[in-house]
Amino acid sequence: MGRLRPSLSVLDRAAVAGGVVFVLAAAVDLGTKVYAVDTGRLGLVVYNNTHNGDFERRVLMSVAALAFTVVAAVVARRLGIGRLWGAWIGTGLLVGGVLANGASQFIWSRGTPDFVHFYSMSPDVWNIADFEIWWGLTGGVFSIAIAALIAFARERIPRRGAPLSES
């Protein structure tokens, strides 16, 4: 148990923030779907049943995303990059959206309610989880890249007042 402690210590405030984002993302998505279906005030509701029956796949994708974030956080900590706040927040959004869309098939027998229309840009109809998935994946990947660039710059760019190393 003592050997695992240093690796698992990265599951701290950043991971807790990701967990909070996960809960909020799932709640906001499911809440807006309930509101859209019950009131019709968020626009025309279209039921998407193309992904019914894929909840197990969604769980596996979520576990893979979480595992990747844990590994990235451990590596980042060991390399001195620090906490990957953006990756944890992104994973929370991603997993919250993926699982909320997956749970929708059990709540609405007709399919997942979609109600966000952008007629001028696309004939597709979305829900909040779709945006959470996109922002979670994109934001998480970009935040890891930015953290790596910052760590690289810290090592390569001399600080003011610091003596230049002799090569």
C-alpha cells in the first residue's frame, strides 16, 4: 500500500474538481432534457435512438478516458509539470456527457432527446451532453498540450537574473 501512495497522490484537488464537474455536467444535461421534454420551451425535441443499446460501450469509453487522465496526471507529476487541472475538468465534462447521453436511453424510451438547433449551420440537432463531450475532449487535450509546453519552456528559457549554464 505504501508504494502506491506517491502515484495515487495526484488524485487530489484537481481530480476532485473533475468529479464535481462530472456530477454537474450530468445533472445539467439530464435536467435540460427533462425541461425540454416536459415544457417544450427549449425548442422542438427530436428523439435520437441511433445509439440505443450502447451503454456498455459508453461505460468502457468513460473508464478509458479516466484511466488515460490518471496515467497522464501521474506522468505529469513525476515530470514536474504539476497538476493537470484542465485534463481533470475536461474528463469530468467528457464522462458526464457520455454517461448522461447513455442514461437517456433508459429514461426516454423514444431515444435521447435533442433540442438544440442550428438551422443555419447544420441540419443536426444536439443536446447539452454533445457540447460537454466536445468541450471536454478538446479542452482536456489542449490543456495537456499547454501544460507540456509550459513545462518545456520552464526548462529551456533562462529566468531573469539566473546565471546562464555553460555548455
